[in-house]
Amino acid sequence: MHQLHHILIVDDARDIREPLAQYLKKNGFRATMAANAKEARQHLKETKFELVILDIMMPGEDGLQLCQWVSNNDGPPVILLTAVADDVSKVVGLEIGAEDYLTKPFNPRELLARIKIILRRFPKQDDTITPIQRKFAGMLHDPLHHKITRDNGTELELTTGESRLLSVLLDNPFKILDRSKLLDLVAGREPKAYDRAIDNTVSRLRKKIERDPKSPELIVTKWGGGYMLACDVETLL
């Protein structure tokens, strides 16, 4: 029996979250609602969701803080709902792990289209990445636990997206991979409209593994819009 995708809607405005939940249910999804970050965290700890729709402007803990927590804890992809002129929050949201954003007021049909694109990019079963540990540039990547351990013992936590991307790069050292190819390998999907998602993930990964993220030596940008891992890789058997 086909399992419906389960979406968490987090918004303090009842007149937004309730109609949106009904709309999603009519279009073949399961939908759970939360009025604030505290309720959302509880739901996320107890239930598996495939996607979170998250309002930025909420009293108490705001949507950006919750988005950061979701990203740091390998949670589901996030679509942010933003205020009309809040460009800074949009950029910050993408940098800390959101997959997309939509400006209020929004057309539910547009939101539905973006939900479907993102869900196609994130398969339910994480069976695309092998559990093999590999060493590179004085670091050990553990894809099962989404972390990197440096030679000095320091551990760095990765999000699921960062760990997947690193696995793909480690599979293809010294090979130039363009954004479309990386999207294909990381998520098994091909929506070119989300090329920037790869750029955002690369940027976050560089901040964790590069000595100087502004002058990267490991994940280098190649002319024409591609990336390349510029170091040797050792597979641990």
C-alpha cells in the first residue's frame, strides 16, 4: 500500500495553517499542524515527516531558529514562508539549510508545485549512499552517522544533504561535476530550477572542511558552473 507523504505545517496563524492543511489533504498528502516551534519540535521527535512548511515570523523561537535545528538534526527538507520584503531572512534561510522559500501571500498551487519538486529530489529511503568510510585531506567521512572526524579527533556534524554531497564528491575525486550532474547523483532527480540548492550545500560544506572557505582548496569551482574535489581519497575496508 502506498504511503502518503507526511508534511508538517508550522505557522502561528490559524487562518493560514488550517486551510493549507486541508488543501494538502485534498491533494493526496498527510498534514500535521503546529502553532509554534515548541509544538513542531515535539512532532518532529515523535513522527517521520517528508517535508516541513515553516513560517519565519513566529512569536518566541522564530522559523529561522527552528530551520537551523531541523537542518542540524538531519531533519526533512524545509520550505520557508517569508514576509514580502524580508530578503535577508530568505538568504539566511537558504544558507542554514532551507530548500526553498515562498513569499506571503502565496498561491497554494505554486506551493504545491514546489512541494512536489522537492519531494522528487528527496527519496523516502536513504539507500543512494554507500556506508563506506573514506579518508581525505586529514579527515574521515562517516556517511552513516553524517559526520567528519579530523586526524586530531575533532568531530564535525553534517546535515544529510551535506553528507550526501560529500559522498558524491568522494566517489569522483578530480572529476568536474556540474550542478545538474550533482543534483542527479545526490538526489536522483533532475530539476534544473534548483541548481542553487547545490551551491548552498557546497557553501555550507566548505565552511566545515576548508581552511579558508573563501579560497577553497578541496571543493574547487570550475569554469562553466561545476565543482571538483581536488584531493586524494582513501577507502577504508
